[in-house]
Amino acid sequence: MRKGVNAPVYPPRLAVVTPGSFVIPSSRSSSVERVIEHTIPPVADPQRTRIYGIRGEGLPARGRLNRIPCIRFPRGKRYIPSVIKALKRWPAQLADVHNRPFAAYRIKKACPRIPVILTLHSTTFMRPPYMIPGKESMLLAPLDRIVVNSEYVKQAIISRVPQAAEKITINYPGVRIDHFRQRWTAEGEAARTAGLNKAGWHNRRILLYVGRLVPGKGVHRLLEALPRIIASCPDVLLLVVGSAFYGSRRSTAYTRKLRAQAVNVKDHVRFIPYTPHEELAGLYQLADIVVVPSLRDEAFGLVNLEAMAAAVPVVAARTGGIPEVVKDGITGLLISPERIEQELAEAVIRLLQEPMTRRRMGLAGLREANSRFLWEHSSRRWAEIIEQVARK
């Protein structure tokens, strides 16, 4: 494109707007902030990029995420107005707004000359109570691009706003293979044995659940299936890792229900409260199987990738974007959400009784993660999207 007074500059002055729910960077944030932390710093120009977030955790109002300036404002109703003022002051030439359609709309209306990308990590904020039915088209129409993390989310948007189809681009999240010590190597098995011995679980086969403890994640159905699994595999031990809220160990009626449910199988269940993400790799290393028993549609499910990076097979519900990650019969087993208790038990028992199948699926998962789901892949696609929107 010929340069002129009105020609866009590439790379543009780029603003990345986090949702305003969690501080960035933080080990206690949601997967949204993790995606931002891993995808953007490796490829963004630190001289022309700013990340906007909220204050908290003793971090200063201005800091850096790697080399990129990170500017923090008070949380709550003041957050997006503060971001808009900052965008105008800088001034920004492009904005990438994460997981908040209404915030992206407000920014576009306030800064109509700035191309605005909405990066959606789930369909949560496209549904009530976060969005009034019938308003989806109005909010998405002004936006210049919509980036989603799965074909499932893409189709969910198109079903609500068919005219948005041409704006939507998929960018799968990734994983750091080097963060995990894989099974099926002499070093990996030695480290796993040492970890099991240290925990007192040396004679146990380990099922691992990692995630929030909320009804939609299906942990209660996993506990319902556990007695049947125990009957066939009496040495099984289920590790339930997580809490109801990110970064908090606060209990809820549901978490208390889960603990009550586990009383009759207490020798086969351990609840491990919320664990910072960087500490989870050691738990994946102990696992024979990672279980993802979601009852609702998961947009993607990073836990599946983390299991694959640790070379551990997955038993997961065939829901949302999970089938785009887990290849049934190759990197794990997919089960029907409608028959989850029965099929979950059958799948877990089969894999526990077939160590060579676990090994084959675990190694296939590791290869799949290496070939399709590295953060490097996500970063490269993100940079291409930014360039396309900036040059358009």
C-alpha cells in the first residue's frame, strides 16, 4: 500500500484490553489472561504495544509483561472508561479486546477510527445475563474482526449472528511442552515414581481432574462413576485439583456437596485446593489418566492440551470444542455427556487395564500438541491477524 497521510502504519500502536476480572500477570488468573501472557509478548513490538488490565496483588499502576508496558486501572465500572481515555491519549491505532463483547462495542463507539478486534475465549458473554437476547448483532456489527478459540465458538456466534461469519477467525490456544516432564521415558518414569513415593501413593493408579469446581464441569458425575471404577481397579486414586473460584479456596454449596459425595469412597479421593498454574505440571506427571467430564459446552479446554503435553491420555466429554483437541481413540477417549456416568467408568477402566494403550495415546497426544498446539503457533497466527486488520 502506498504510504500517505491516511495510510495505516504497521506495526500499529496496539492496545490489548484484558477483561478486567483478574490482574495480569498473575498465577491466579483465568485462562484468558494466560492466553494473553503466552501469545502476545513473543511477537508484539514492545515499543508499539500496551496491555491494559486492573490493579491488584500489590502490583504498580504501570509495569511490564515481559518487555511490554502493562497499564492497570481500578476494577469495576471505572475500568473500561479509563481504558477508553488511555486509548485516546496515546493514541492507539488498533485494539484487541478480550472476552467482553460489550466492552469491545463501547470502545469502537468511543473510538470509531480505531479498528477493534474482539477475541472471544468462550460463549459465556454472548448469553444472558451478560447479553440481552437480540442485541448480539448490534454489538458485533461495528467490530472489525472476531477471533475465537474453536470451530465450536465460531458456529455458536454464526447461529446468533449469521452476518458475522466473514469476520470470524479461529486461533487455537497452545501449551508449553518444555513446562512438562513427559511420561514414558526413563527420566520421566523415575521422577513420577519419586513423586508418588513422596506423596505415599506408590501403589496407586492416578486419575486427575484439574479445573474449577462448578456444576457444569461434571465433577459430581465423576464421583458417581468412581465406585464402579473402584470395583474393577481397587488401587485407583482420584485427585480433584481446584476450587470453585480462580485463585481462591472459598467453599460453596457445590464443593461441600462434592466432599459429602466422596465420604463413601474417601480412601480413593484426594481434594487438592486451587493450585497456581505453574505448580500443576508435577501433578500431571503423576497421572495415568486425565479426566474432563464437562456437562456443558466447553469452548476449548486447555486442560486437554496440558495432559497431551505431559503425554497422558484424556477421557473427556464429547462437548463444545473438546473434539477439536482430543482425537477419539488416538489421543484419548471421548464420551457422551448424556451417558457420562456409564461411559466414563467404561473408558477409565479400559485405559487403566491397558497400559500399552495409555502409552500409545499419551505419546500420540504429545505429538499432536507439538505439531498443532504450541504457543508459538498461536502467537504466529495472532500476529498475522493483527497485520491483516491493520493493513485492511
